[in-house]
Amino acid sequence: MSYLILKDLEKRYTKGGNLVVNKMNLSIRKGEFIVFLGPSGCGKTTTIRMISGLEEVSGGDVLIEGESILHKKPKDRGVSMIFQSYAIWPHMTVFENIAYPLKLQKLSKSEIKERVMAAAEATDITALLDRYPTQMSGGQRQRVAVARAIVVKPKIFLMDEPLSNLDAKLRVSMRTELKNIHNKEHATSIFVTHDQSEAMSLADRIVIMNKGVVEQVGTPMEVYHDSATKFVASFIGTPPTNFFEVSIEEMNNELFAVSKSFQYRIQQELRKALKPYIHKTVDMGIRPEFIDIFHEDQVKSEYLYDTVIDFVEPQGTHSVLIVNLEGKEAKIVTTKYMDIRPGTKVSLYIRDGKAMFFDRETTLRIK
Amino acid sequence: MSKLKLANSNKTGLPNTDIFKKKQIDLKRVFSKKAIPYLLLLPAFIYYAIFWLAPVFAGVAEVFTDVNGQFTLTGNFKLMMHSDLFDKAVMNTALFAAVSVMIQYFIALLLAVLLSRKFRGAKLFMFIAMIPMAITPTAVAILWKTGLIKEGWINSLLMFLHIIKEPIVFLNAEGLAAVFLIILIDTWTVTPSVMIILLAGLQGMQRELKEAAYTFGANKWRIFVDITLPILKPSIITSIILRLIAAIQVWAIAVMVLGFNKVPFLVERIAFYVDAVPGVATSEKLAFTFSFTTTVIVFMVTIIYLKFAKRNTKIGGSS
Amino acid sequence: MDKLNIIQKTVMGLVITTMVFSVVVPLLFFLSIAFSSDVEMTKFPKPLIPTFTVTVKIAPAEDDQYEVFHDRGDGYRSIITTGNPTRLENHFRRQYSVRVPGEQLLKDFSKTRIYGPMEFQYRKDFFHNFKQFFAIVNNSIPALKNSVLVSVYTILISLSIGSVAGYAMARYSFKFKDFINVTLLIVRMFPVVGISIPMAILLIKFGLFDTLLGLALLYSVPNIALTAWITSSIFIGINKELEEASLIFGANSFQTFMRITLPLAFPALTASSMYAFLTAWNDTISALILTNKNQTLALVVYKAIGTTSSGIQYAAAGSIILILPALVFTFIVRKYVNQMWGGVEL
């Protein structure tokens, strides 16, 4: 079933140096679109460079169709790569750029031409074939890079932040096109980015990495609504999740998250999981859109705290409210009270089932 | 800058100013705006008119008048062609320029490819490699003369290494051997710097360009031939042309190491007629004609350079 | 892509070592010769490091004379026999670069009358050749001064005219701009030797022949164009908004240029002035054509080798003085050297 498997994959650049990628395990199905997401230096680029064969592996294994590819050269791995800088060769025309990989495979001229034309059509650059890269815009170069990557009909597409050099508008439209091309070609794809909205909109599954470790693998909805670690909860979502330090206490047979300024009653489902943490400190996280500023009759929620709105940032579709909670800024997203004014007294309520708790040592979600 | 200032003053101009005055301000603005760059370039224009164009024309005039001040189209060129060692000077200059540049770029490219990785002490290495080029040509000549004399350091070194038993008398070299001696000295001077330039090009090249070729199945040699070299080619060729222009003007090393008339070059002939046989009417004419000829040759190489540079910007060297 | 194996590492090490040696060894020998005494110059093979002392063997001779023996590598040989303090002093100075008064030598040697022949060791005057270069070679001290002055003049002319032109090229678009650009490039490439001789005639007319200013005017020909080229590329890089901001905050055009534009363009001006310096400092052929009495140092060194072929160590010492400033300035502008050579940036 699994097409590409990473098994305890490890990378360190110097002997005894830091692990840039630490015991990474992942299995990818055929035709899946996987996104590696994480801050810079988290090891995501290193990982796809190891898959492509540009980087040596320090430990573990990479298997394609059940066969280890570590001993193989990049060209024999059946992968092709789109680089961050596109890596379009400036001295070759667009046609020559796309044809070069095929020339290396010593294909016949007619076949090369046929396949280049097909790839150019798929990426909509047939009009550019005689031009040199320096005469083209960033978006056009990007298309050439994609055409060059699909022309070799790879088993796996590797894309290293391919959209990061484009301007914001182009980035969004190219991302739709990449998804389109993927749907047409059905090639298994791994896409590296640090942009969460890019990741959410492209991925079948997202691999969230931090400091060389995989924090969570899941669909966009899973990583958002069911974050596995504190890092994932804080990295995914804008504005980010609000965190508070609380201690878990038991009163009247019920569990409470207690801080200096509030006592929050924990819903029943988490009772069992949180029981071992009684009298201990944990991190409590709430996404901004799951906090209400007034009690809503039709919504099941639990009272948290009375406070005052400090700032309002209208965004059109919603407003971001900033309140002071425990001496820290907490952000709330509201679509209902968009015209609320700073200084208004509010009572915060958390929607049932939306409070998340994280172990302070392992940073894992407690559930 | 002043454009902005003038625009401002115009804006603040009172609305009730009469039309004529307003028009004048506009005229002034348009005029001065256009004139500014020319005014700034004026000193350079004047300078080049007096100290470049005038001498160039004077030089051309001299070349086409004979010793008695009569016009002659070819007289001075005939004089030059029949002057002593003219053939040799032309041959040697061509040989020197071609061979030295070829040897230097071949060695430099080889070294640059071998060293195109990061290594410890790279900075110090670059520093040392730049020294020969930084030495005043006169001093380079003396440096090598102290080596080439019979009791010089080259013989000392060769004896010490047991390569030779008897000291070699380098300075007796004649003909081709003498030219190659000068090529050798020039190679010592120039090659390390050329290597640094090529190395900078190799290291400065985007790594991903090579990696892309590698992932598509190109081996090291193919990457070098198909990717690295073609991408560097424009800058290599420009630097070769610039180097050629310098090589055509070789003379000081030849004269100082071996003396006048030993290895004739075009510019060496100029120096000879100015320095060794001054005051004679024909030698002055010869100096003029030789310098005119050299300039024309350099000028032609420059035109090639310009053509090439233009083509590069069209195709686009590096992205 | 892949790591170096041991063989590749060794090859790389060997290549680096060979290159370093082939550059450094000639330089070391050259330095050694610049500090060698006359007697060391006749030694063969030559040492890589010059000696700091000289040892002679003295034997007493008749009539208050002393016989001086020196070992040139094949045992002690009698060199001179004299009792004359001036002759002794001269001999020691010329042959061994030892500067000791003759009376002092005689006093030292008088010990041999008691103890018999013995060896004496004297410290060499390490800068003997440099002193000799300035003493023997005609005009060498004025020449050094001339070289510095011509360089300064060249820098002043090139910078004042060139940077203004560079500013115009960078900030304004106008007719003939492309044409002017190409002309500047041609002038930059133009061989100075090509106009040196006609320039001589022109300078005679202006009464500037054989003057430092005349020479500087010639050297400025390629350097004005070069300065315009370097500064314009820097001015293009300086955001115009920086200047406009200054104007908005109330500075006038001149203040803006002095306080904002000029400081930002400082690196370009430094580089341009270094080039102007190097042209003026390194040139021989134009100085040969355009000067008579007011020679530059490079020219004097060039002539020195013709006249004193036996005392090449003095010419070597003169070259060292010639090399040092050029070396320092080249390293200051090395960032630009590579661009000059075809646009590969370091």
C-alpha cells in the first residue's frame, strides 16, 4: 500500500554533530500530495534532499515500492525536483531546459520533441519554448521548472519551497495550478514550505516538523482541529492559539484548570486523561475563534474570565479582539460582534470540547 | 534632486501670477531639467576633447605626414614595415598574446576546478594568489631578472633540487626561447589572479543549477561541460578579451629582463624609438606609427569585446 | 553532492601547496636579494634567507696592515690587505653592507697582534641596499616624491570630473546616453601608450611637458571614464528616495549631496581613487615619453636596471619600495578587480 517509506531517517552534517533530521518515520501512499511544513531549519528541505539523493543519509532508510533506494543515484531513483530558485539553466532556451533531462536519457530526437511539447502544454508555456530564462518573469520560470520536472515522468515529485520567490498574488494562482497539474499527472508529490496556508490548501496530508522531529502527520483538518503537540497548536492557525499556564485541581468530583485569575471547569471527556495531572502544571491552549465574549444561549460553553477589550482589529470577514488575560495578550476572533469598541467589558466563554491541554515536558496533547 | 526642488517651487507659485511669468518658469524648468545631465557631463566632455580627441587626431595627423611635413598615406607605414625587427615585433606580439592567454586560462581553469570547494585557509590562499598581479610590472621584471641571471635564484633553486648540474644562462635566450621566457614570467604574474576570478565564478554559481542537472542524471563531467562551463563562458570570454588587450601592450618585462631588440614587441618598439634612439626624426615618426598601429589593434579587440558584451546581455549571462 | 575521498583530498592539498610555493618562493628569494650585501650577491647557490651578520677572518700583516679573509662558500680567501681606515671602512660597507668606522675596525683588529689571526663578526646594516638605492640612483628621492604627487593629482582630476559624470549617467536619462556609455568604455580600454606621444606635443604647447601635472592629465584619461563607470553603478544602487527624504526634511541640493549622496558613494570613490593611484604609480612607458627631469619612481627603477646591472640588489631594494604601496592598494580594491576583469563578482 505504501509507496514511499522513510524509516528512522537521520541526518547529521558533521560527525557527532546535531541531528538535523531525527529518526523520521513516514509512509506515503501512491498519488498522495504530502506537504512538509515547519519553520526554517526544521529539517524539511534536508529530508527531501535525502530522498532525491542530493544529500547523503546518516542513518535509516528510504524505500520506494518496498525497495531501498539509498545506493541509487538520483536519476535511478525516479524522482524529480523543483528547486526554490527554479534552477533553470540560463544558457539554454526553455525547450533546451526541458529537453536536457531527456537528452541525458539518450532518447531519440522525435521522442524528446514530443514529450517536451506535452510537458509544455501541460504547463501552458508552448509560446515560450524559444526564449531564454532571463527574458521571463518569475511565474514563467516557475512553469518551466515544473515542465522540466514532469517531462521525466517521475515516480515522485519533490518541490522545495517552489512558490516562495513569487509575489503574493502569483503565489496563490500558481498554487492552484500546481494542484491542477498534480490532479492530472497523479504523481506522488512532496512539497516543502513554511507557509501554512500554502500547506493547508495543497496537502492531502501535512507533515509538521520542528527541530528535525516530526510533530504530527495528518490532514489539514486534523492538524488544525486535533493538534497533537503544543508546537502544532501554536504553529498552525492565524492568529495563533492562546496559551495559559494552569494547574489541574479536583473540587466536588470535578476537574478545574486553575490559574491566578480564573477557574475553568474541564469537560467530562478529558477527566480520565487529566487525572494523573492533578496538582500539576500544564499548558492550556484555546484557538481564538473558540472563545466567546458573551454567553450565547445556543452554544454550549463554559465561563472563563471577565475582562475588557483592549484593541479591535477589523478584518472584514471577522474582527480580531485583543484582551488582557493573565497579564498577556489573548486574541479572540469574532464574526458576530465586529463593531465592538475597545473598553467594553466582556465575559469570556470557551466552547465545550475546544480547550486543549499539553504536557509541559513532552509537549504532547493530553487526551 | 533639483528637479524636485524646482517642481516644488512651481507648485507653491501663487495662483495669481500672470500667465507670462508662469510660462517662463515652465520653460526654465523644462530647460534646466534637460540640461542638468549635460552640465554634469560637460567637464568630462571638455577634458576628453582636449586631452583625448586632440592627441588622437594629432597622432593620426602625424602618422599621415612624412618627415618633411608632406601628406603621405602609406609612407610612414612603409617606413615602419621596413624598420628593423618589425616582422618579429608583430609575430612576437601575436604569439605572446595568443599563447600566454591560452596557457594562463588553461592552467587557471584547471586549478579553479580542482579547488572549487571550500577548504581551510582559503582566504589566506586567495590573498597569496593575488600578490603577483599586484606587483608593479617594473618590479616584476626586476624580480625575475634577479632569478634569471647566472648566479640568480632560479639556478640556485634548480641546483639545490639537483635538477641541473651547471647553471643555465637564461639571459642569452633568443628568438622563440626568449618569447617563452617572457610568457613564463607573465604566466606567473597573471595566472593566480585569473584562477581567483574563475574560482569566484565557480563558487558563486548557484548550487541548485548543478544539483538540478545531477538529479536528472548528469555525471560530474556532463555537469561541467553542459552546465558550469556554458554558464561561466560569457564572463570567461570577457575577461579573456580584457586580458588580450593587456597582453598586446607587453614591453617592460621584455626590455628590463632581456634588453632592447632581444624580444621585439610592438610597444617595445615604441619604447625603443623613444628611449634608445631619441631625437632622430625618423625614430619619432616610427614611434608615432607604432603607437597608432597598436592602438588600432587594441581598438579592434575592444570592438569585439563590445559586440560580445552586447550579445551577452541579450542572452543573459547569469540570472 | 558527495564527499571527497582521500586521493582527491591529497590532490587538492598538493595543488594548493604547489601554487603557494610557486608564488611565495620567487618572492622570498627576491626579498632575500633586496637585503643581500655585495659579497652575498656573488654567492652561488643563493640562500633563501639573507644573513644578518658577516664573519671575516683577520690576520695581522706588515707595516700596520691587516689581511682580510672572507669565506664565500669555498673556504677563507684573502680579499684585501690594508692598514688604511678609509679603505677598510669602504670595503666593509660596499662588500659586506657593514657600516663601522675605519678607526673602530682598526681598533678591533689590533687584537690580532696579540692573539694571532682570529674571526670577527659584524652586524649587517639591514637597510644598506635601500640607502644605497637612494644614494646611487639619480633623482630617486625626488622621483619618490614625484610619484606620490602625480598619483594625488591623478586621483583629484579623475574623481572630480569622473564622479560628476557618473552621477549624471546614473540619475538622468537623456539623448546619446548609450553613445556616451560606449564612448566611456572605449576610452577606458584605450591604450595610454597610444596617445602618449601626441600628448607630448600637446603638453609642450601648453608648457606642461615634463611636469607632474602633464603626466597626471594623461593618466586621468582612462581613469575619468573608469571613475564614471564605478560611481554610476554605485549611484544607481543608492535609492533616490534617500536623497528625496533629505530634501523633504529641509536640506538643499548641495547639503543633500554632501551629507547623503557622497558618504553613500564613498566606497566607489575609494575604489576609483585606488585605480587612479595604481595607474599613476605603476606606469613606466608614458612617464618615459612625457618626462625628462621630473621622473617617477617606476621610471627611475626601470632606468636603474639599465645603468647598474652589477648592483641589481639596489634595484631590487628600489622595487620593494615600489611594490609596497601598490600591494596595499590592490588589496583594498580587490573586490572591484574581479568585476573589472569581466563581471564575475567575488
